[in-house]
Amino acid sequence: MRRHPRRGEAGREVSRPSERTAGPPSERGADIGRRIGVGLMYGLWRPRVLGAWRVPAAGPAILAVNHSHNIDGPMVMGVAPRPVHFLIKKEAFAGPLDPFLTGIGQLKVDRHTTDRTAITRALGVLDSGGVLGIFPEGTRGEGDFASLRAGLAYFAVRGGAPIVPVAVLGSSERRGRLIKGLPPLRSRVDVVFGDPFEAGDGSGRRTRKALDEATERIQKQLTAHLENARRLTGRPATLE
């Protein structure tokens, strides 16, 4: 039997709780998430962090992270000098992980549609001077920034935020694993932060052409940073 939507005194429809626009992500929650990440990442592996001082100490910023393993997000969340709100695929918000990830200020996004709620909340992070974390390749893969989506350029231009490239190297190490799907315990994982840069051309344009041009500039910057990070850490150009 179909239920009719509840109506207020004036006869207007009253949204169900699940339909209401979600509020801004919790900054305090993101800070708690960072503390949890610090304990887990340093307890299970041996992170080596280079260039964390390059992350702006205040104001909006976007961390653009390469993505080849599931621990990349938690690793960056734990070692970054500021709390980070990551855009994470909605499939990860399953069971008890849903309230946990939401509680630590992470953002659920539907990758298969234009998720306006996720977009609004992500821009809200930048508007409030927070740090937004993005995997610009859209999904886990080679982690080489070879295929970027335009979303990163949109957030950078629309939010007026500099992009800080972040390379996570060693998380896909396969030799010596005790637990399938995780890097060997106590193995070294390098996290290299690059110099922040502006995605736009200074004109403030947000047209499709402008975003495409910005995406191309971003890809060159991120690829160059990844190559430099590999040289600094001595990591091979292929998956470990």
C-alpha cells in the first residue's frame, strides 16, 4: 500500500529525514579521524612523510591523491598536517562504516550520477576554509594520474582553492603480505606532498572549455609531482 507524504498545517509536503539536505561535514569529526589515522597508520606501517609543510596552514585547500590501494585515504588522513574531508564512493559506506565515516567528517559521493548533495557539501568544506581530499582518477587503479576527471578542476576553480598534489608510494607492495589486500605490516609507505598550485588561468571562467583546460594543466602538474616523488623516494615507476 502506497503511503502519502506527510503534510504540514499549510498543506505543504514535509520532507522525510532521509530526503533532507545533509548538513556540513564535522570539522571536529575530521580531526578525530586524523587522530585515529595517526594511530593506525603508524601502528601498522612505517609512514615516511615528505613535504607536509607545503600544505597551506590555513584557508581552503584540496589534496589531490593518487589511488592504488585502499589504505591511501586513511594514510593521508593520518599524516596530513590538517584534518581532511575526503570524497569517498558511497559503496564504502556499508553497514557500521556508514555512521563511522560520516562521524569523522568524510563525504559520501555517488560516482555514477551528478551527486548534488556531495558537491554542495564539498564546496561547503572549501567555503569554510577546510581541506578537501580527492582521488582525481575517480577510482582505485594504477595510481599514476593517467586518467583524471573534471571534478577536481571544478572544485578548485569554483572553491578558489589551491591544489596540493600528494603521492602515496609503497601502499601497493605485494611481497611479504600477511593479510591479503594490505601492504606488509611494518613496511614503509612514502607520502610526498608537493607544492600547491592554482588550477585556473586567472580569468575565473567556469565554462566547459575552461574546466577542460584546467584539467589538462592539473594532470601535467600531478604527473610531474609523481615522477619527482618517485625520484625522491627511490620507488620504481611500476607497481611494487
